[in-house]
Amino acid sequence: MDETTKNAHATTAIAADAPDASGALLRVDNLTVSFAGQKKTMVPAIEGVSYEVAPGEILGIVGESGCGKSVTAFSILRLHDERTTRYDGHVEVNGHDVFSMSQHELHALRGGDVGFIFQNPMSSLNPLMTIGQQMRETVTAHGSGLSKARIREQCLHALRDAGADEPEEWMGKYPYQMSGGQLQRAVIGMALVNGPKLLVADEPTTALDVTIQMQLLRVLMRLRDEQGMSIVLITHDMGVVAQVCDRVAVMYLGEIVESASVDELFAHPRHPYTRGLLEATPPLEGPHPERLSTIPGSVPRLAEVGPGCRFASRCPFVAEECKVAPIALQKVGDHHQARCIRLEHVSEFRKVIA
Ligand SMILES: Nc1ncnc2c1ncn2[C@@H]1O[C@H](COP(=O)(O)OP(=O)(O)O)[C@@H](O)[C@H]1O
Ligand SMILES: [Mg+2]
């Protein structure tokens, strides 16, 4: 990540709202992100990614480590280092084209209309400043003329929304004086402090124990319910998706391989990769099976896969026809898409998890 852009501040808000005609708050259209490789080549990390998030909707993006979830998330705010990154396609927030924004507009978007929560809270905290100092700075960077008392109230309010039990005390604390769960809550508070319409959370609970993870997921659900916030929740955990999300996009090796509502996806998973992820997820209720299955092998590097389906090397249903040419996403149901040409061979599979 580009440190200068991450920490940069802005003094103006982006232009007045011009919501997308489809009503989406976030629209990602055919997004390809490539990074500089050897000998001046540009190597794609994600390709042709499209999805939308409506106001008040929680979209889960799920997949194993290395599938391109963070690359996708960072692109929403153009957080990749622009000297070594090429973006193709479109990202629109509230009708505004993120890839044609000036640095000034981008800085207003970051921490303004869009809050971002990183997996590691320390990547968005300054260890030398108190939580209160950092939050106040975020407020003043996005709006001028507020009284000190008003700014403090806004910070306390955001911390309370993030589930802080003693927000006044937290304001005076340095990061090293707080636990992992408290830090992640402080980071959520910081992302909320300017009343964002969209929260992008990149594995916000992965490093935390199960109880604290559940508390934080409840915070996210409450923000959606009470404030109508839209959330993009990145996770490798299908259990988290089942508990929190409305819709889900499954990513494998830089592509979306299946997308549907959560109910539909868990009842009728179509892509063999989705099935593999579900079979590897412990049930939310009832006894845990003695052994959970795992998807054989690991995510290959993009350079190692052939011209056909990227999941071919690990797929139990693979056939020669899968290895010839790229597989397109196809409609397999109501608002349900899957990137597989062997669907009729992928036997009906049900698992009661949601
Ligand atoms: N800044 C970067 N430069 C080059 N390659 C990158 C960069 N960031 C991520 N990648 C590559 O993109 C792929 C997807 O990474 P990432 O989005 O972090 O996966 P995930 O979040 O799903 O674990 C990986 O192969 C990773 O090495
Ligand atoms: Mg990641």
C-alpha cells in the first residue's frame, strides 16, 4: 500500500450524490487489477470482477488465502500503489467513478463516504498517537469549522457504535495499551467517525478469538440495521458469511466463480469450489463432524494454470473440455451465477448450515 495516499487528508467532500441508475451504492464492473512484474510486464491479480452492493446490503466476498479478495477490496478506494498498479474496468461509489477521481476527491472518499477496516488494526493506527488524537484528526481532515466539543462527541459516538464499553477512556489510550479486540473496535470506530455510507472490511475478525469475532460481527449487523450502512465483508470463513451476509461472491484465483444470495448459495451451491468450501466449514449448530473435508491441494499461482478453468487442477468433476478455454460466468438461477460448464455433473448437494 502507498503510505502517503493511505494517510493523506482532504478538506472537501466529493461532489453531490448522483446515485447509480440501478440503485447500487457500489458498482464494480469488469475490474482487472494488474501489478508490475518482471521485465516491465503487468501481471493480473484479479480479472473481470463485477459485483454491486445496494444501500443497506451486506455482500460477502469469500475464498481461500491468495484468491484476490484484498486486491479486490483495496481497489474500491484505489489503495494500491499507483506506480506499480494498473486498473481496468470501473468502480463507482454512489455514481462517482473512482478511477477518474483526482487525488483530492479520493482523499475525501477515503474515511468519508467509505470506511475501510484492515485485517491488522495496526496498519491503520499510529502507535505514537492516542486513539482520540487519531480520530479527531480523521474528523478535521474531512470537515472544517466543527467545535472541539462537537468533534469529541462525534468520536465518542463512533466508538460507542463500534461497541466500545468505555469510549471516554479509550480516547486517551495509546494502541499498545489496548487488547486485540479493543484495537479492532477502535479501528471500526475510526472508520465510522465521518458517517460512511459504505464500510469495506477486509477480514476484520480473522485474528480474533471466536467470542470477540461474534461481538464484532454483531456490531456490523447493527450498523446495517440501524443506519442502513452498506458493507463489503471480506472473509475466508463460510460460517461468517452464513451469519452476516445477504449476498455472497465466491472468488478463486482472481475471478468470481459463483455469486448468489446467501440462502440460495448455501441451499444450492453449484460450483465445485463453493461446494468444497462449504464441506470444509463446520456446521453452525449441532455436533461437529469427526472430520471436516478439505479441498485437495492449494491455490496455484496464476502463471501455473492453463488456458481453461482455473480450478481444474483441484476439481473432482474436471473433464478435458474444462481445460481448453476460459469458462464464462453463466446464469444458473435467479440472481445466481456460476463459472462451470459441468454443472449437470456436479451432483445435487445440500448442507444445512445457514
Ligand atoms: N501489491 C501487489 N503486487 C503484486 N502482487 C500482489 C500484490 N498484492 C497482491 N498480490 C498478489 O495477488 C494475489 C491475490 O492476493 P490477495 O488479494 O492478497 O489475496 P487474498 O486477500 O484473497 O488472500 C496473490 O497472488 C498476491 O501475491
Ligand atoms: Mg487478504
